[in-house]
Amino acid sequence: MSGYASAGGPVVFDPVTLPADDNVNPYTFCVELKGSQWFLQKGKMIAYYGSIDFNGIGHGRLDRLVRTSFHSPLHASDWVVAEGSGKMLLADRAFDVNSYDLDQGNLTVRAGNLIAFQPSLALKQSIVPGFLTLIGTGKFVAASNGPVVFMEPPIRVDPQALVGWADCPSPCHHYDHAYLTGVMGGLRAMTGIGGASGEEHQFEFTGAGTVLLQSSETLMAEPSTGAVPSEPGVPGGGAAGPMGSGTGASGVPRLPGQLGDLQRRFGL
Amino acid sequence: MSFREINSKMVEARLAPGQRLFSQRGAMLAYTGEVSFTPNLQSGQGGVMSMLGRRVAGEAAPLMTVEGSGTVLFGHGGHHVHVITLTGDTLYVEADRLLAFEGSLRQGTMFLGSQGGVMGLVRGQATGQGLFTTTLQGHGAVAVMAHGGVFELPITPQRPVHVDPQAYVAHHGEVRNKLSTALGWRDMVGRGSGEAFQLELSGHGTVYVQASEEKL
């Protein structure tokens, strides 16, 4: 981060002093394009130098690119390809922006937090709804509210504080069973007296890997990750298996943490 | 045990068995180990009477008790977090600015009218503290939230500190505060400087100021 800083004044950048593929400040990231391509989410580019073309993907000559590195064709319209040469600045509503390098790795990130990635990475929809998985080698840029903190499993994370995870094969829900059940739990649920601690439900991660946390519970706006194929066995796919997905026999959505209706418990 | 600032918006607390913490509900970001979070009906310490007191005073911020053994990360709403360590003196802070505090601290409610009578009430209205404020006393650490970064200004008898009421976060020590007004005819006709009300703190202690005039 050179630039000719006049004493105490703001740092002035020009095309030469702008960093290449690095942060300009905690809220802005600069991407250098030399005839290469980057995927970015629509509306995250704030400025650029040079000659850069921004094309919507999913049609025409970019079809091949979608086929090789973009495996969520159903929401391809949320993304654009930047190609050309020059320097491009990315930012997202003054959230903290960070780049991450993957080396033959995988990382799953909340769909709203991902800003841009290199086409050498493959983007796929995660089985977990609302998340996207990046696989391969390359660099990507993600936003977070507050700096990102890396933690090792085993850990339990507030759903709103989760940014993503790498290499953990086992993201699962954790309910505070003692709190939700029993006489006091029932009383609380019926009367509302006592209130909720807001922490009866977390995401739990075990095994080897890394979990990415943001420092606050403010979420990004959640873009659609695209519909998943409507097939039996696909979570959120609509076509429910014989046991139904999330809704009881009466069709009423189940509350989080509810154990299941009586019919199911008695095997009726 | 105390709080460790991981970054400007997140603190880490280490819990050992037998220790307890109070924290704002929903402010836990992540934890390792076996930790339980129980909503706190009384929104703090003390019995039913202190709960009623807090309800009446409007200082009943929803709190939860954190117990067990492990590491807990706290953060809330993207606000900046500042850790204050108390060594026997009293911290005056609004209840909704409390992110977390150690169970070794004694929590209380103070009527602002008891500090300067009617002017105390006027001051409470101007600072947004209302008629009551929360006190924490004893030995331990407190994590308070602020909009924008927090800095501390020492108060000495020779140097009283003037603070914009909206930027005031908390103070501790033997501090007298009074609202100084600089109202003139310009304020009456709507051409004031916008700084007509200031909080003047004098005595021995520290005042914590946020770098923003936005309330939480």
C-alpha cells in the first residue's frame, strides 16, 4: 500500500500504486486483470481503471465458462464476468472485505457474503440451503460484518455469525435440549414467561477443518442461490420423500427444536 | 477469567466451572466446550425486588446467564466493543450498552434524580439515559458496546471533561456530572451550533466516549 501519502492527508492511488489482488483498505479490494477473467456478483464493482468488459453470463460465448467453472446455472443471472485488462475495485456497503486463497481445497460460504472469485475455482450450490461451495485452486473475495475470525472445531456457532467453513464435513444443527424440553421448557413455550436466551439453537461443527465467523450478528442480504432440481432426496427440492421434509402430517411447519408429533413418536 | 478483545467488534471470554457471566441475550457468536445459556428472568442479579426495580426503571435489558466450561465469543449488531476492568469502583452505564459482564460484579440501578435533583432528571433526558441508569460495582471486567470506536478520557479535579451527551458511553470513579447548557437566543430561533447541551464531568475517574453521535 504505497501511494503518495501527503502528511496526514488521504492516500491517493493511481493505476500504478493500486495494489494488485489485495486490499486497498479494509473495505475495498482491488483486482488486477491482465486479459484474465473474474466472476463477480452484480453491483459489487465500484470503480475501475483500464478497459474491462462486464458481461452477463449464461448465454453466448460465455457459455463454455459457465460449463467449466459455474455449476449453479439456475442463478447464473446474479453474476457477471469481468474481463479485459486494468484494475477493478470491489466493495459491498462498507462491510469488511477479505480475499482467501484456496489450494486444491474447498470452502463453503454464505451466498450473500461471496463477492467475486477466479474462474479457476468451481462454484457449486451447497447441499445446505443458502450456501455456496467453492472447489479448486484460486482466489475469492468475501465480505463480512466485522473482521473474519477463524476457529477450529469442535465449535458451536450462532447461525447469524456463521460466514462459512472449510473442510468440515459435518455442519449440523444443535439444540439446547435441556432448555427446550421438560416442564420449564413447556411452560416457557406456552406462556412466553422467561423468554428465550436467543441461544437455544446453534450450528455445530466437528472434525478437522476451519470455521469462519463474522464479528456481529448482522447478515448480508441473502441472494437466491437458485432453485435446486426438484427430485426426491434433494433437500429443499420441493418433491418430498415419503416422510415429508420439515412439515408434519398436517402440513404445519414444525417449530425449530420440536421433537416431532405424537403420531410419529408412537409410530402411527 | 476476563475478556480478551479479538478484534474491534468481538470479545472472547474463558469460562471455568463455577464461574458465571451475564450477557445480553442473543449476543453469543460461538462457543467451544460445554456452556449453557439460560435466559435470566430478573435480567441480572438479585432477587425479585431488584428485578421489579429494574422493570420499573426501564433498565431491564434482556440478559442471560452463561455457565459451564469453555470459550465463548460475544459480539452484537456490528457495534464496537470495549472492555473495561473494574477494581472496586463503580461503573455507570446504560443497560442496553452492556454486552457481557462477569458475575463477580454487583449490579444495581441508580435514580439520576439522586445526583443533582431536578437537574439530574434533565440531564438524564438530554443524554438519553432516562431517569435511571445501571451501576456495576466490584472487581471484574465489563464489555460495553458503542457505535464507532471508544476512547477513554481521564478526569482529574483540575481538568473537568465536557462530553457531547450523545457520544457519552459510560464513566467510573468518583465523578460528579452536570449538564452545562450554552443556550442562547440563536438556539431559540433555530440557528444554534447544535452543541447547546454538554455533559460536564469533574472529580476523579474515567469517562468513555464513542466516536459517533448515534445511539445504540
